[in-house]
Amino acid sequence: MIGNTKAILTAAREGNYAVAAFNVYNQETARASVRAAEGLDQPVIIALGERYFPTVDVEGFAAMVKVLAAKSSVPVALHLDHAYEKESIERAIAAGFSSVMYDGSRYNLEQNVHHTKEIVAMAHASGVSVEAEIGSLARGAFSDEEEGDGTLTSPSDAKQFVAETGVDFLAAAIGTVHGMYSGEPNINLPLLEQIRSAIDIPLVLHGGSGTPDAIITETIKRGICKINVNTEISLAATDFLKQLVNVKPDAHLSVMMAELENAIVPAMSRFVALFANRE
């Protein structure tokens, strides 16, 4: 069965490690996520973004992930990433997602609190945990996410937001970007410490792709329990497919997809190992 995201992140918080949340789009990327996690005996979160709803059948995708989770030797959670519309969240809950992210970062604090409270009440009634965001991430190179303004999270706003909404985990904007960095990363670790001191729920880091390993490790030490990875896995997959087409131009699609899955497992495993924070 699908694992409980809140329980998975609570355990990560207590164990001072982070869980990889891989954005996936099809069976191959979902299977590779589970294989990478199983190889290192770590839990994993399979994340499907609202923006992929037009090309991914949500109910069919959820059913597939449930089967993968039932066969897995490690906890597997199913998470809705960056949802802006209530209807999308309702659909994910009905399909059996274990957690949802409502992204109200486009609103001011008061409006964000109002909308998020409504989502929390609805999700909690179905036993589904909720992630929300204060601040936003700018969009870097190769990103498939919407453009954010890069506003960093205010610790005082985060404290008020968590108290008034009852969210289960919070995405902290500390300078990471969606996609790959165009210049030198400027990650505000002291700000993360302030946010951690202000609230008492698991913290999430968006923008794992391209963030230096040493900085990732420092964010985990400062309370990050879930790290989203999208672009770097996409680049690994597309680079592999380009090479494969050149080497095997007549390859059957079934062969290409099987080889693609095998090719991205190491890329995912690197993140799972890094986030495990084992000395």
C-alpha cells in the first residue's frame, strides 16, 4: 500500500536525514525511483506535479504506483506536487495520494492562509497530509516549473502561517531554484535555521537539482526532511535517449524504455544516498 507521507517525514526528521521526492511522469521513472530507494533501503516519495495532468492519467498513475508500493521492500509515498487548483487536489485525494502540496505562493500571506486552511480541512478529513509554501523559487535553466519571484521565506510569516493553517510540512524558500543554477548558488543557511526555530513541523527543500552536495548536507543538518528532484533526472534521461538513438537508431521502443529506466536508476540512487546523510 501507499506509505503515509507525514509518518515518513516525521521519521526522517527524528533520524536527521531527508527523503528524496522524485518528480515522475511515467512507469519507467516511477519504477526507477523505487529501485533506487530499495537499493539503499531508504523510503521514497513519488511526486506528480499538477502541470503534468494533461499528459498523465491521474487515476491510472495512482493505481500503478499503488502496485509498485505494494511490491516494494521500502515505504513508498505518492505526493501531488505544486497544485494550484482545488479540483486537482480533490482528484488526487480521490485517487489515493497520501499527500498533496497546495501552492498558494502567488497570493499575499492573508490570502495564502485562507486558501490553505480550506485545503488542509478537506485533505485531513480524508487522512491526507498537506505541504504548503511561503515564499517562492525562481526558475533556473532547463526547468519545467512556473516562474517564481524568488522571495525568501520569512520566519515570522512561516510561524503565523503554520499556526493558522495546520499544514503538515512546509516548503522553505532559502535561495534554491527550480531547474539548474545559471550562476553560483546563493543558499541562505542561517535563514533556514531561523525558520526551523520558528516552526515545529518537517521542512521541505524544492530545487534539489544542481545544488552542491555540501549545501544539501548542511540543509539536512538544519532540518530539511524532504528534497524535491526533477530537472537533473530529466536531463539524465534525455541525454541518455539522445545517445541511444545515435548508437541504436533502429531500436524498438520497448528496448529504449527498458534501457532508459536502467540508465536513470544510478542518477536517482546518488540523490537517495546523499539525502540518507549517513556518516
